[in-house]
Amino acid sequence: MVGEEELEALRRRRLLELKQRLAQEQEKTERVEQIEMQKQALLRRILTADARSRLTNLKMVKPEFATQLELQLIQLAQQGRMELPITDEQLKDILIKLQGQRRDIKIRRV
């Protein structure tokens, strides 16, 4: 049978582990939030208000696609390959080009 002291030591150790895990999760969450804030600040500089609105709407419908597009826009702007700020019309053109690159897969039953 395990003694009271051993049980108490196990409880303390487990509590310490849980506190450390919680602290790590909080740090990770804070880092992710900070990165997201930086990304949004860059997008505010890169896109006009109408273009940001369109991107926000797109993010509601296709979140993964919109996230990839955001990263690509930031990279293009940082490399100086886009004229800034990107207007809504320019964003529409980019989206049309990206949609043209996607292949439609159709399954036909015979």
C-alpha cells in the first residue's frame, strides 16, 4: 500500500506538470495571437478597405484558401512585386487568376 507521503508527492508532481503544460499552452496561444495581429497590420497597409472586406468575406467561405492568399499577398508586397495598396479590383483579378489555376475534377459514372 502506498503511503500518504508518496500520494501527496505524486499529487504535487502531477499538479506541477499540469501547471507547466498550461503555461506552455498559454505561451503558444499568445504567440499565435501576436502573429495574427502582425499579419492583420500588414494587410491593413497592403490592401484597401474594400479589398480587406472582400478578403474577410472570402475567409468566411473558404478559410484555408483565404489564409494562403493572405500569406501570398504579404510575400508579394514584401518582395516589392505588387503595387500598393492593392485595390478591390486588383484583388478580384488575382482571385480570378487563382480560380483559373484550379482544376475541376469531375467524376462520371458509366
